[in-house]
Amino acid sequence: MDENKLWDIRAFVYEHFAETTRAPRADEVASRFARSQEEAGSAYEELHQRHALFLKPDTHEILMANPFSGVETPFKVSANERTYFANCAWDSLGIPAALHSDAEIEAACAQSGDLIRLNVTNEQVQGSDALVHFLIPFREWYDDLSST
Amino acid sequence: MLFFRSEELLNEWLLSKNAGPGALFTIPQLWELSQRWYQDRMSPGFHGRTMEQVQDIFNEMGLTDGFWQL
């Protein structure tokens, strides 16, 4: 697949997440771009290799297109009258940053389970003196992205 | 990356996981990083970043210690 089409598919994935809160399936990409499902799956694999999105192991299903999660997580973000799931604490702020929208974020303290609620309004964040911890340095993130 | 209600709770968690110290952000600091990192993510022209561009973002945030070196 040519380079421009590959990045068009990447843009479609993000647009789809923003509009529907979920990842497009490979057959939806195939239909949108008039390609076979096999070609759409190969495009997903290529984008995964380039860290433009991340697939569930041995599938053509999107697990993450950061900051969006393709599966439900404990990091819930309400924005633009929709509810998104983020991949982690950072990505929960990443969703309003990417969408340039207001947002309400609900998550939990990893140790106590206490609710943590944040609000983003007019590109300012309010509402918590919580802390966010990064365990793994960026240079090691892609060794195991789910453990960062 | 995980939320913690306090540094005390984080330290309890680190002990329970036998984990190293990692890096800690306040919410305003993380919001600033999020804006720098994700502000152009929805653009069709976003094709990822080079390691140099990533390092520039960390440097601009004052994240210059060993944890942030690529």
C-alpha cells in the first residue's frame, strides 16, 4: 500500500475514534477505502510496526491509538457528549488535549482505589492534587507498552 | 502511568511492587506535557515523531534527567 494511503487510514482511525469512541474494524477500513479486508489488515500491521497504533496480539483489532483505547479501561473521559476510554493516566489528559475539548475525567488511585476526578475547561485542568507516576522510561516503553 | 492520591500511597504501591522510583508529575505538569504531546494528534498530517523531536519535548518541559534520556 502506498505511503499516502497508509497515513489516510491512520487519520481515518483517529477520526473514527473521535466520532464514535471506538476503533474501526478492518472491514470498515476496507469498505471506506475500497480495499480488501486483507489489505486493510496489512495496513493495520504496517501502522502497528510504525507505532502509529497498536493491535491486540495476533489480530487486526486495534488495542490502542493513543490517547484512545480500543477496550474499556479504568480511565474514563467524557468529552463532546461522548465517553471515551484512555490507556493510562497520561492518556486520560491526552484525550482532551488531542480533541481540544473540555472534559471530565474519572479514574481511581492505583493504591487506595479512591475516585480521582479531573475537569478540563477552556484548556485548563482543575480539580485534583493527585499525582501521576511513570514507572518505565520512554526509551523502554515499546518493549511492553501495556506495563508503562 | 497511574494516578495516586498522595506520595505516601505511591510509596506504598512502589514497595508492594518492589519497583524503582520512576518519575512523578503533578496534574498541571502532566496537562502541560499532554498538550505538547497530543495537541496535533488528530491532524491528518501527524505521521509520528523522530526520537530527536521526542527528546526536544522532554527538554522543553525540563525533563532532562536520566529517566528522560532516549
